[in-house]
Amino acid sequence: MREMKYDVLSCPSGSAVVVECDGSIRQVLLLESGKDPDSALLEMSEKGILLKKGKLERRLYEWFEAYERRIPPGKPTFRLEPDGTEFQLRVWRRTLEIPFGDVLTYGQMAADIGCASAQAIGQALGRNPIPLIIPCHRIIAAGMNIGGFTGGLSIKTALLKHEGWTIRNGAISRW
């Protein structure tokens, strides 16, 4: 059983359980406002992950604070170590390049990385273990539709609104 540190941080959708191992961020669990992180922590411990509450990398707290204050935090300066296939890692690296407040469609992302399938992009993003920091909420469906989000559309909606978008009937716009 591996021991990992975690902390619970505030974010625009509610809270985030951030998990670190050996100085690298391994996982972020986004929780809706009012949700208790204990159930998420219990689920992780049932998967054989030993979690110990503790302070994480200082730059992570600075990144979250900037994001909360709507100051574009930019690419993280702390280490990320998501588990994934080579294709997933390629998608997540490209996702890290999308600036605060910008969006791309699944199709645009597919074209950017030379993939023929927007659906494959969606599947890779659905397995992103470090949402918010690897900002998969910034990938939307064609026609400026919100698309899906593994953490739930209420979380994706909250994050996009925090970054300046308006969402009505599943469509996003700046006004």
C-alpha cells in the first residue's frame, strides 16, 4: 500500500481533494459545494491508497489561490504525474496549454494533436486524474455546447462561469 499526502482546498465548484506522492500531484477529486470529502477519501482507501493529511507543495496552494481570485495561474510550476496511456498523456499535455478563460472543442483538440476522433479526445479527457489543474473543463462540444464532464456538469458549469463564460440550455457564450 502506497502512502500519499492529501489536502482539501477550496475551488469555484466547491472543494478539491488534492493527492500528492513523492512531490508530484497524482490526483484531484473535485467535489460539488457542500459535499463532504470523507466519502471520496474512503473510496480511495478502499482502492489500497493510504492517505495521510498533510501540507503539499507550496506552489500548489499559490496556484489554487490565484485561480480562486480569477488571476490566470498559467501552467503549473509544480510536478504533475498522472497515470495514463501515451495517447492520454498527449491529450492532457495539450490541454495544459489552454489558457484561463479560453475553450477548445473536442474536434479542435483532435486536429491539434493529429487524431481523427473527437470521441477519442473525450474518452481521454474523461480519464484525466487531475482535473482543474489539467483543465479538461475547457474542452467543449461543437457548436459551443458544454459537452460532458466526468465530475458532473454542475462542476464544469461552475468552472466555466468562474472563467467568464455564460451557460444557457447547455450552450456557452461570453455574453
